[in-house]
Amino acid sequence: MTIPVAVLGSTGSIGTQTLDIVRRFPDRYRISALGVGSSREVIAQAIEFRPDVVAVADPVAAEAIRSDLPSGVELLVGDDSMATAAESGDVVINGVVGFAGLPVTLAALSGGRRLGLANKESLIAAGPVVRRVWEASGAELIPVDSEHCAIHQCLRSNEIRGRVTSKDQVSSLVLTASGGPFRGRSTDELHAVTVEDALSHPTWAMGPKITVDSSTLMNKGLEVIEAHELFGVDFDDIEVVVHPQSIIHSMVTFDDGATIAQLSQPDMRLCIGYALAYPNRLDEPFGAIDWASLSRLDFHPPDREAFPCLELAYAAGRSGETAPAWLSAANEVAVEAFLAGSLRWVEIAAVVDEALQQWPGLVADSVEAVLDADREARLVASSIVSTRMGT
């Protein structure tokens, strides 16, 4: 009997790689739902996989797609369509970008489904809201990104399930970072970097926004907040180390001094397959290492002076409530301005810092409160960017 899988954000990187795995295991999985914002690429996916439903958030795009979908495929339209589509799967892969992925996360968890989560905003911006739904439902949440998937695997070595508490003998989590394209550069050397420089990631092929975040180390800072929400470990016990080879994806150190690490070549299909097959594993290797050719593994601390976004993320995480949502929104505004040529790379952190200082202490007691914080932070950050452009 095949397992129904709902893939939301099906035309993005996580979505297409999920479909690649399902393609390889047709006797184990079937696609029950596909979801997109507006991409017409979902038509070809629907023809190949014949899902029960296709969800399209943009009503105009949905009408343009409707007549090209195979007969028998139900079309869901609008902002709530992907959350509704999630109800069709026993396993939900959330690869939706941005806040649009939050309803998918909440729908999957509240329905008790296994959620393969690749949507960072769900936990970074709305962690307290998601946590309440997750804990109430007892659903399985399997992180689908290299660092948190690695930690999840390492924790299983100690027979830990779900959220981690102090009694679980965990001393610290160690998140590894490639260091991005500017690894090793001093503060002075970073003043003249260009958009093209920032988009030249040495390891991963990603979208522009997350690639810039990697260059500032904001992406790693956001992952620190995500690790706190996923595993319940205090921020003081979450460490970041720069590991240029990107072979060790993260580590867990236990109270007795033992450190368990997860190693593989960079391949997101390993993480996706882990979520699909959990608690088992797929019998096809993704990211297997050729040990004869692996010559070295290097580690060094991040330069927090040259890359202040990492410390800003720790500060927002420690503040809690809507501070991470405020941080994330301000960062998005700053990165968009940088990509548009309106802001220098070194000013990204300055804008986020100034915006974070204006966080009014809003409580994250509902989805609406998180969305309000996001909107207000964007207005504040946009005003700061405009002021900088005028000077």
C-alpha cells in the first residue's frame, strides 16, 4: 500500500527533489497533492503524478491552469488552498517559501500528520504558535534542511524522540556553517562586495535571498532560532562553527562528553528521504561519502565582528515572542534592498540592528499577532532603508 504524500511548494527546489524521490519509489509513495503559488510548471507535474488535488494560491494563475489539468484532479484556489491540500497526505512536505507556508505547517500538525518541514518562517517567526499546535497534536515534525535533519538523526543515537529537555543528557547542539562566499574576509574587505559576489555560494545552489543570508551568516542565525524551537535547547547551548567542507552537517554533544555527528555529501534528497521514510530509511544512498577521497575536515569559530547578523539572531531569539518575526521581516527588507542595488552589503546588518532596537515587545499569542509584527517590522525597516538611501 502506497503512502499518500502532499507536496506543497512542488515546483521549488525541495518540491522537485521530493518528486524525484517519489519517482524512484513508486511502490512506496504516491503524490496526493501538489501546491504552488502561481507556477505553470505544476501542470506537467500533475500530468505525471495524477494527484487528487492541485492547490494554486494565485486565483488568476489558477484559472489559467484549470483547463490544462488532467481530468479527475481537483483544483483548489486561494490563500487557504495549500493548507487544505495538506489534509490529503499522510506525509506533508512543506517547501513553501515565506509566511505562505505557515498555514500548511499548522494544518499538517493539527491533523496529526507527519510534517517534513523546509519552511523556516514557520518556526522562526511563529515558533510559539506552532509549538502549541505541535504539542497538542503529538504529530511528527521532521526537519528538512541539512543542519536540523542532522541534529534529529544525532539525537536518535541517544534514543531521544521529539523535543529535547535538559534531562535528555544533551549538553549542546553544534550547527555547522560553510562560511559562505566571504569566509575569512575582514570587516574592511567586506565594504566593497557586490551582489554578484554575495550570490556565489561555494557549496549550495539556492535562491538569491537565502544565498545572501548565507553570506551574512543571518541564515545560520535563523537556524539557531529554529534549532531552539525544534529541540527545546537553550540558546547558550547552541553553538555555530564554520566548516568549509560541508560534510558534517551538525553535531550533538552529550553530558558525558561524547559528540555524535552526521556526515554526508551535500544532497537535500537525503533529508527529504529521511522525512518520507521516518522512522525507517530509504534503501538508496543520497550523499554517500567516498572516504578514500575525503582528505580533511576543518573547523573554526565564526567572525562575529565581520558578520554581526549571527549575533543579532541570537539576541532576537533570546528576546523571544515576536522578536524573531521582527528580525526575519527586517532582514528580508534589507536583503531585497541590497539585491536591488539600494543598499550596500555591510548595511544589511546595520538596518536589521536598527530595526530590532525598535521592536515594541509584541507577544506571539496568535497567528495574527505574528503577522502584525511582520508587517510593522517591514514598515520600520523600509523607513530605515529609505533614510540610508537619502544620505
